[in-house]
Amino acid sequence: MISIFFFASMSGCFAQNDTLQNSYKKSYNDKITTNLYYLATSNNFQIESNVEGQKTSLELIPDRREQIGVTASYKFIDISLGFAPKFFDVNNNPKSKHFNFGTRFYYKKWMQSFTFINQKGFHAITEKIQVDFPRMRTTKVGGSTSYIFNDKFSFKALIDQNEWQTKSAGSFIPTFSFYYTNLTLNIPDESSNSNMYVFSVAPSYFYNWVISKKVLVGSGIAFGAGINDNDGVVSGLYQVDLNLKLAYNTDRFFAYATLNNISFLQGSAADAKLNENISSLKISVGYRFNTPKKVTEVYDKVNKKIGL
């Protein structure tokens, strides 16, 4: 099944000092950036319970997770077309579905992200057996708000390739996150529906290490805490974020691999825990083209009318 992702990154909407070329960062906002990518992303759940000293654990894993696609971007617009081919072993359930949508924009030192993930078709793994839930569906919506302290650090170079870090730099970045998740089993003769709300604050530190003029290693780590509301049952939770990127870049050609993981772990005080893990692996190769004069003219006219 073909999935179309429209990703509108607002990073080019605002004129700001930290996106201009300087001795630490180089912007490619004036280019049309295209790339081919492989993406594996999933929203997994782990259910743990402790009843009368008997501990049980159940992991819920989506059936379809791996995709390939193409992306084209200019200024603040990114358009991606991706699909999950059957030749990937994990895409073995034709009835399963996966759709995700993401957007990110910057304003001065602030960064705002938005995430939407819809998955259908799961299988559950215990210590002894595996059980299929082909009609199970989860929907997640939410995002995070971050403040980037150091102007020399390029968060965009860590996330995508519209900007490049020319000198090594890092930054302390506190982040507030909010996510809502609906989980529905859709089992015949049984209705099971759960609504979860997560609020967390996570201090983090990111660093781009420029190994050479063309090679960069980016990384980030965050530890935070917050609260989890699961159908009205409130408990504390911990948040752990890990980010890693290896990139090669020239003004025309680039390639990179990124690994991102966000885990929300409920505190030990909860009798029944529903831990959550959002992970993604992306491998991409791309090329930047000079923007045709006609495209620039149309963009300038639209930009002038909408006042960005």
C-alpha cells in the first residue's frame, strides 16, 4: 500500500540570524534538496503487571514498519512519497497499515515539532508465545517545544540536510513534550479502548562534531520526567531520548544515517505499567539543485501575499 507523507517544515519561514551563513553554520535554503531514503519507524508498547508477586510482561509490536521513498524540499516545504514494499520481511501482513506525518518549525531560538502516527496490525510477544492482533490500531498525536541556547549550534544539521555545521558546537536544549495516544484492540466480541496522555520535561544536550569539512557526527541525549494519565489513572514517568547521526556533505551531494529513540517509562509505583517506545532509523542519499528562476518568482509572490 502506498502512503503519502506531506511534511511541511517551517524552518525557512522566519528571517533569523541563526539560519544565515556564518563561521559555524551554512544554510542551503536557496537550493532544491532531493533525496531517496529508507525509513523504519514504529510506536511499540510494553505492558508490565505485578499481581500477587507474579510479574508478567507483554510487548506489542506493529506489523508493518519499513518504508522507502523520495523527498523534495525547498524553503519551508518538504513533500515525501513513501511506501512499504512486501520484500521487507517485517512487512508481511498485507492488511496492516502505517501512516505518519511530521512537521517542524523554528522561530529565533525556539523549535516546535508535531507528530502524527497511525498504525494498524500488531503482534504481541510474551516469554512463551506470539499472538497476532491484525485489527489492533493505535493513533498518536503530539509534539515537543524546545529552546536552543547556543546560536552556534545547528539543530537543523542534526535533523535534516538543509543546513550544515561547519565548526563543532553543542547546546543545552530543554524540551517540553505532550502526546496523546489511543489504543484499540478491536477484538471480536470484546471492546478494549485505552486513552493515554503524557506530559514531560526533559533537559537535553546536543552536539555536532565536525570530523572534517565533509563529515559530521551528531548526537544528543535527554533525561526527563513527567506524568502519565492512562484512562484516568495518573502515575509518574521517566523520559529517555537518544539521537545519533552520521553525515557526509558537499554543496551538491549528501548522505546520512540517523537513529532516534524516545522512551516513556512509568514509575515503579504503578501496579500496571504501559511503557512506550517511539523509534526510527533513516538512511538517505540526496542531491541539491539550483532553484529555477520561475520557482523563485512563484515562491516570492506567495510569500509576499501570506506575509511570512
